[in-house]
Amino acid sequence: MDLEGLSDIAVAVLDALSTRRSIGRLKPDCPDRHLIERVIQAATFAPNHRHTQPWRFLVLAGDARSHGGEVLARSLVRRLADPETPSSVEALRTERAKFLRAPVIVVVAVEPSTEPNVTLDEEIASGAAGVQNLLLAAHALGLAAVWRTGDSVRDEVVPTEFGFAKSSVIIGYVYLGYLDPGHTVKPRPSRLPSEITTRWEGWT
Ligand SMILES: Cc1cc2nc3c(=O)[nH]c(=O)nc-3n(C[C@H](O)[C@H](O)[C@H](O)COP(=O)(O)O)c2cc1C
């Protein structure tokens, strides 16, 4: 698309959308808390049906990341047939250390509303829109981020272990920090052509 003639804000928004990437290789330096507050605020500007605002955030830094890793490890223990085998012990060690890959981890949950006209799908869709806002705000503020999930998000015990309401659904772990300068971000995998993704009807 030709960006000529567009307002500065239109160019900035479209540029942010097209240049945001998932980046998992981060420096250990912890961003200022105010920056993290801004990206979480951006998440809360997402559309949400009937103003339910279903998103909830747990922001981990420092040692709290290790405590979060223990939640992931306990979840893995529940899935392992035998947690004592050497491969299980190694897998648990990896799981425990996962949140140490970034200086800040935002655990994002959706606490579904009991509003009769709002479905769980809508609440999760809204939470996902919030995560995308968060990622874009992080990108705009010079932070690098990646949205990760994994089997623990399907573990019914995990939301309460992270201190969310029992009815909550974990929709992701956002790893946040600054890009490790030694890391080259690979080109974005190509997107499907519009002939596959889009049908146009009623257009001349
Ligand atoms: C719901 C969801 C779950 C994801 N889980 C993971 C994950 O567990 N690990 C990971 O490295 N990336 C994860 N990603 C990030 C995708 O791998 C990434 O968005 C995709 O490769 C496209 O790259 P881009 O974001 O740079 O365009 C997830 C993305 C979404 C939307």
C-alpha cells in the first residue's frame, strides 16, 4: 500500500503493525516499571463486549519469575507419567527456568464475566485483542516481546496458582524486555496471499 498522503498517525500505526515481531532473545536488563504500566494500560483499551473488561495481569520480575517457574513445573509434574526419570527431571529443570528468559513476564488471564449475553469465546477474544495491544504498545516503546503459551495454560489448577479467580483462563505469558543486540530477528514468514484469505463481494 502506498503510504503517501496519509497522516503521521496513520503511518505510525500501520508501521507499528507491520514491523512488530515476536522476539524471545532478550537482554537481562529490566525495563522501567512505568513502561510496563503503559503497555498494560494499552491492553485495557481493547474492545470488549458489554464492557466486561475480562483481562487480568500478573507482572513478574526478579525472584518472582522463579516462583512463577515453580507453578509451571508443578503443572508439568501433573502431566508427567513419572516425574523421577532423568528426562522428566531435565524437563522440569527447563520448565522451572522458563520465566528467567525475560526480565519481565506478564501472565495474562481472562476472568469471564457472568453477564448472560457474553460468551466465554467473546471474553477470550477480547483478552487476545488486549494481548495484541500490549505487544504493539511494547513495540512502540522500544521493547521486545513474545506471546507464549504451552500446556500449562490448559491446566485448570494454574490460574489459582497464579492468584487469579478459579474461573479464569490463562491466555498467555508475555515475555518482555529489550532486544538482545547479538540476536538477528529472522524475516517474517510470508503471509498467505489475499486470494486465499479474502473474498470480495458486491465490489465492481
Ligand atoms: C496464542 C499464541 C500462542 C503463542 N505461543 C507461542 C509459544 O508458546 N512460543 C513461541 O515461541 N511463540 C508463541 N507465539 C508467537 C508466535 O510463534 C508468533 O506470533 C508467530 O511465529 C509469528 O511471528 P511474529 O509474531 O513475529 O509475526 C504464540 C502466538 C499466539 C498468538
